[in-house]
Amino acid sequence: MAMPPRELQAVRQQHMLRLTLRQLQVLSACEFGYTVDEIALGLGISSATIRRHLAELEHRVFGLTSLTPTHTLLSKWAREHSECCTKSCQQLFENNQIFDQTDHRRRN
């Protein structure tokens, strides 16, 4: 899905430097292709809680744009901000620390 130039610019300019560990875990898992149910299972919390975390992240990123927030757009945003806002996501994934349970599956 291609974003209109104005919207893409707005998303690129939207930074979120203060994310909690849980938000980073959810965002990281989403970015690397886990489903809501897989994230919930991996973190040992409910799917509803994961949806709430994603909705808050989507609102913070896309709230000032006319884009309809989706997990796909959130993942694109995370990749776009991999050197500033979401650098920790990559580190969590590389260190196998997305999930704080014993099930540290990587999705291929």
C-alpha cells in the first residue's frame, strides 16, 4: 500500500522516543510478523491487552494524519524509524528478548 507523499512525510516526522519495554516488545513482535494471538501467548497476556497496546501505538503514530491505522502501517513506521525510535526493537529481536516467557520462537 503506497502512502500519499504528505502522509508519508507526516509519518516520517512523527517520533516516539519514550516507549515502555512492553510497548517495544509488542511493536517488535508486530514488526517481525507475529500475530496478535502469538504476541499474547509469547508475553503471557491477553489478546485484548495486545490490541490495546497496538491501538495506543497506532494512535500515537497516526493520530495527526488522515491515515487509517493498521498493524501493517505501524510495522512500516517502525522500520522507517529503526535508527531513532525503534532501534531497541531490533535489539530485542536479535537478542531473542521479545518474549519474556520461555517460548522464544522466531517467525520465519
